[in-house]
Amino acid sequence: MADWLDIVVRSLVLLVALFFITKWLGKKQLSELSFFEYVTGITIGGIGAEVAMGLERNIFYGITGMAIFGGVPFLVGLISLKSKTFRDFVEGKGSVFIKDGKIMEDNLKKERYTTDELLELLRKKDVFQVADVEFAVLEPTGDLSVLLKKENQPLTAKDLGVVVAPVKEPQTVIMDGEILDEPLSTIGRNRRWLKTELEKQGVTIENVFLGQVDSYGQLTVDLFDDKLQLPSPQEKPLILSTMKECQADLELFALGTESKEAQDMYSKNSQKLQEAIDKVVSILKN
């Protein structure tokens, strides 16, 4: 057999062997890696070290071996995209550790986890009592996903029946003292607006390490000089204050007029504005 073909065969055999060994060791050996990624990383490093230190070896053989170990996981990934059965076999499936609030002892033993290790994983999720957990599954990556019981879950705006405005991702408009025009145009702003906002905070672009605009159009900046203190954005509190002033003025107008028609109009609009304030007060206070 030719030397290069021998390298190919040995690489494939070792890859399959290491894969089954890793599967046998279980998910505890993994951290955000698939089985193939874990095996490939170790093996490619080993091959590279062997080729680098063994100067008498043919470097082409080392490159061939690393190419095999790098190419096979790539092909496996392509096949996994098209076949769920193959994907479950290669990447593994989640193991249920807690179901309906009860620990699945058999699954713990299967994955070689002790009770102490389960409790440690729960603590990493800020869960200190198993009784608080409805469902927990050990993912193929080795992470533990936890679903708390309904009474232990934090309240959301949906639970309270409160309608909140959608939040978009912040746009970074200044980085290392340089203006980024593309994010600015994405939010419909320009350099003139940005300079005006910076003037309100009493800083110049050159002093800004990072500047971001949130979904409400507020600019927050981080300066190169960490000793400088900047005022917090005042746009939302100012809007809330203006709305309250307008609502109070409408009430005063209703009390100050003798016209029944005008009085009803002022009172009606004052009530509508108060309803609007109640809806947005939680947003504008933050």
C-alpha cells in the first residue's frame, strides 16, 4: 500500500475509533462542542505537534492526516443537515434529568452524573432547589436547560396584561472615536444629529470610546477617560414630564371655563391623555 493511502486509511480508522470512545465517555467531556468537533480538535492538535516535533517525518503526511480529520466532520455536517436520524446518532440527543418536577435517576446514571453534579449545574442556572424545577434536559453540548415551575417563573408584561413597545437591537454609531455612518443611516439619523446629542452631554466625538443608540433613540456613550461622569439620558423622562404637564393643563382648562361644551372637551381629552400616560409610564421611567 502506498504511504499516502496508508495515512488516509489510518486517519479514517482513528477518527471512527476516537468518535466511539468520546461517545462512551459521555457529555461530561464536552463544552459547546459536538463529538466530531471535540475529537477533531484534539487529533489535529496532536498531529500538528507530532509533525512539528518529528522532523524526520514527511510533512506531507501530517498535512494529509489533518486534512482528513478536518474534512470528515465537514462532510458529516452536510449529511446531518439532511438526515435527522444521522444527526441524532452523530451529535447525540438531549437527556432528560428532571421531568414533572422529579429527578430521572436512570438518565443521570446513563450520562454518569452524580446528584452533586446535577445540583451544581442547577446552581449555575441560579436554581438552588430542585423542587422549583418543572423540566431540565442535558443538551448534546453538555449544557443543562432548565424550565422552572410556573409559580417560580418571573412575571412578564404578558402575564400582567401590559402592552409594551417592541425593542430593537441597539446600533453602535461610534467606535474608538470614529463615527460609523451605516448604523446611523439604519436608524434614520445623521452626523448632525449625533453631534447635537454629544453636545447635550458635553463631550466630543474624539473622547468617545463607544457610542450606542437604543430603540428609543437615546444615545449612550462610554468615554476613554473612565473618571468622567456623564449625565444619564433625559429624553424619556422629559417626554413623560411634558405629557403630565399637558394633562394637568387640560384639567385646569376644564375647571377654568364656564362653557359646558369646552369643559366636556377638556375633560375628555384629559382622560385620554391620562390613559396614554398609564400605558407608557413604565417605558418612559426606565
